[in-house]
Amino acid sequence: MLLRRFYEDKLAQASYMIGCQATGVALVVDPHRDSEVYLRAAAEEGLAITHVSETHIHADYLSGARQLARRLDATLLLSGEGGREWQYAFIGEEHTQAVNDGDEIAVGNVGIEILHTPGHTPEHISFMITDRAASSEPLGVLTGDFIFVGDVGRPDLLEKAAGVPDSMVASACSLFESISRFRHFPEHLQIWPGHGAGSACGKALGSVPSSTLGYEKLANWAFQCETEEEFVSRVLEGQPESPTYFEKMKQMNRDGPPILDGLPVFERLEQRALHDVLLSDGAVVVDIRQASAFRAGHLPGTISIPLSKDFPTWCGWLLPYDRPIYLVAENCDATNEAARDLALVGIDNLEGFFDVKALEWWSAECGNLKKTTSISWDEAERAVVEEKASVVDVRGLSEWNEGSVPGVKHIHLGYLGTTGLSGLPHGCPLLLYCRSGYRSGIGTSILEAAGFNDVRNIDGGILDRMKRGLPIEQGVSPDRE
């Protein structure tokens, strides 16, 4: 038996290839849309991918399972569990097979038992793996978004992301039942989860790539809960904000993710096209250069989302799926990396990119580039007193609860471009801060693009404030949005 793990760091997402080297066949579970990753791995191992599957209808990225199965003419295994309310719309397509609890699939000499493990989602399944060439006892379980290292999948997304009302408590109860079932399984079982630290599919995921069921029984908080009531209370408490794009991902993954023939590759656009793009109705221009470059000079009306580890997540939060998107980038390599990141979260409406020479052309032909105003905490406090400035914290709720600046407004960065705009005052300076200045820099660009004239980024964020020993209060303010 061969097990190969693929980890997409920017999504904190794991997918797996289970292969039988004796017979030369393999199953891929939870693939993303960059199919070449799996094709290369299979070729390296001398395997043919005959089956493709996924643990559930994902919310945090666009599934590549349907795409990979079509490309290889492989059998696509999809959960038939969960009831009519939440089923795959394309489960009747050719070479697609529904699987249910207790079903067994053979991949050469490797046995795979389907386990229905609802709670994170109603249809969620896990894969019990047995290397029959070595033993009749199971080796481990691909747990998807059910059991993580140190945590379990959040049961509130069906309500928050998919819009199923009053479902989170019932989902939490189902999750407790699924965990209770695993209490009776052998402790030697390897646990191979679908996410690691940084994923929004849980609240305290560990960074270790795998674990054992025995260790999770000792160390995972969820296995310490003796009653359903205790578990439901703890699992629903303190879950992070649900990214707005999760709803879109759920819908697309349920109805049938679009098929890509290959990842998009874009050519640099002519500089003169920049004027028409910036004036066009509905176009969104995203500057993916480093924050320092954007601060020093950028095109008016553009949004700054630096190409970093969090790039696809913030693009999912902040960018539309139904309007043309253009990038400003240092070079083609950066653009191709960004295009791949966007494809992973289903943003396929990218039209092209401009390089830094386009900024030089704009400065020469159309006017000065805009600069971001950065200020210190001393300057911020003076602006509050002398200019009646309003301070906005754009961090997450859990960060806010750990400590915030007294008397400020709280609006999570992800909501700043939508519902958050209505809660902001006009006619006074807006001063934004986050943990270090990265997210508030993005937020500053969003507000400027939305027409706010005087927006300033507080350099260093709350970390710098703590270092200076300035006042910080605990708890949730009634002014929080």
C-alpha cells in the first residue's frame, strides 16, 4: 500500500492518494482543482488513478474531484448519505457512484470501508483504510473535516454558510454521535485529517499532519466531553467568523464545480488599456504587490491584497464572483501564482494583469499615483482628539475579545466592503488597525476604493500598542458591529 499526502499551505488543506503498488491502481480523496499535482504524483509512483472521491461537500475551496475523475475517466465516489435536503446534484452523471455507510471499495489489495460521520455536514463520510497485503486489521481513517489533530470539524457552517436555519445544534448533536462511534474503534488507527492549523473549518486545529485515535482520545478536547450537552456547548463556543465565500463554495460544490482544462495563464495587458479598465463599470482591480509597494504608490480605486499565504482566503472574502477582475503585479510569475490561488476558491473571472510599467504610464499620462497614509498610535490619539477621528478594529472576534482599544468600533475585515460600510461615519478621518498592520492595510484600500476620502492605517497594529504599554481593555464592546 502507498499513502501520499498533498498539503495546500494557503488553504491549510490536505488531500490524499491511496495506492496499491502490486496492482498499480489508486484512489485520490479530496483533490483541489490543480489536477496536475495528482497526475504527476501518480506518474512518479507508477499508478493509475481509477477512483476519485471526497469526504463531503466542501465550503472552503472548490473541489477538483469531478474534474479529476472526468479527465481520467475514473469512477467518482460521492456520499449518498445525509438525506434529500443536501445531496450532490450531479450524482447521476456517468461514472459517478453513490456510496453509503458500510460500503466497501477495493483499490487493488487495499480495502476501503465507507463510514458515515455526520456533524460537520449531514453527508460527511470518512474512509477506513486496510492494507490487506499486510493485515486484516484496519490501518487508519481519512477523516476529512470530522476529526482533526486536536479538534473536530465545526458544526455551525451548514447554518452560517449554507443558510440552513436552526441546524447548528442538531449538527453538533450528530457530531457527538459520530465521535461516540469512534470511541470504540482500535486506538492504533492512524488519523489523517483534511485540514491543519489555519483552516476556518475548526477553531483549534493542530499543525501536526497526522495522529492516532488513541492519542486524540487523550489530547483532543472533544473526546473529553462526557455528555452531549457539554460537547454541544463547547463545540459551538468561539468558532471563528464564517468567510462569506463559503456559501458560494457550498453551492458550487453541491451543484457541480466547473471543469478546468488547466490552470489559467495570463499575458500582460497593454498599458493604455488601464484607463478603460479603471473607468469601466463593474471592473475590480486588485493590486497583489507587497503592502509597502502599494503604500508608496498605487492606482486610484484599486484594492490591495498582497500575494501571501492568506491571499486566496481574503480574495474569497472580498472579491466578487460575477464581475471582471484585473490584477496589478510585479511580473508574470506572481500573476500565475495568484491565478492558481483564485482558481482554488472558484474565482474564474480573472481577465488579465498590468505590471509596474502600467503604473509609470498612468503617473505620466493621467496623474499622480495615490499613497496610503500610515500613522503611529501617538498620531492616532491626536487625530481622535483634534479631528474627531473614528478608530476601527478589523480583526476577528476572538482577537477582539482577548483585548482591544477602548471605545473603538469593531468590524471584521471580511465584512468591511459589504455590511460594514453602513456602520462607518462619513466626514471624519477613519483610522484602521489590526494585529500588525497587514489586514488594516487591506481595509484601508477597500474604504478608499469605496469613496472614503481620509483613511489612515495605524502602523504596527495592536502589537505595537502593547509594546508601548498603551491602554487595552478586555471583553466585547457594545459598539462592536
